[in-house]
Amino acid sequence: MFEIRVACSEDLKKIYNLETFLFKEKAWSYASLGKEFKNSFSQIWILEKAREFLGYLIFRQILEEAEILRLGIRPEYQNQKLGTLFLKFFLNYCKERKIKKIYLEVEELNKAAFNLYQKLGFKESYRRKNYYKERTAIIMESKL
């Protein structure tokens, strides 16, 4: 059975290690991740199975809007619908809290993530050219 819980400071190293592995040169620094723990608008969630760390989700909520900042699933657990599970849990959380809009950005070349977000009801709003060092970011939103 999967468990989703709020991250604690002891999780920071695991999150950072996965972040740097998944996002390489675009990874957030250890300090940046640490700041999210202190940001009163941010939450960091952990996805686990039998206490094994599988992934994380970082988001900010301000009033009736939320923004997904990061989502990472360990490579050996990708393509097993865990991202879908995590995002559906997050969407239900948002609905319960009367959040009206959720935003995120995804790199244009990341077709798997784009398709996942689209499947869960996110629509493309606009694009930011050269946002990722010569690569385009797609800004997506979901209205709940």
C-alpha cells in the first residue's frame, strides 16, 4: 500500500539526491530545496511504499491557487502509474480545499510529463521560449 505524507527535514537529502539525478543541470540546489521547507506557502510531500522512498511533490498554495513546482519519481518506479497516483491525490487535496486553479510548467521536450498532465485535465496556457536554456517551457493550468 502506498502512503503519501508531508516531508520532514530528514527527507531533504533523499529529495535532493533524486532531484539531482532526475533533473541534472536543471536540478534545484540543496539550499533551494531547504528554503521550500521554510516557505509558509509551500508543501513537500513524500510518496512511500513500506517506508521506501519512491518520490516527492513540491507545490505552493496561495489563496485559491496552487502551483506544482516539482514532481519526481525514482526511475525504477517510473511507468508504473505512480505519477498519476500522486497527482490524483494532489488534485483531490486541492478540490477539498476549494482551490480553483492549479498551474505548472513542463519542458516542451518532456512528452511523458506533458501527456500525463494533459490526461489529468491540464490544458496548455502559453509557452515561454528559451526558459530552459534554449528550450521552451509549456505553462499548463487546470481549473477545478
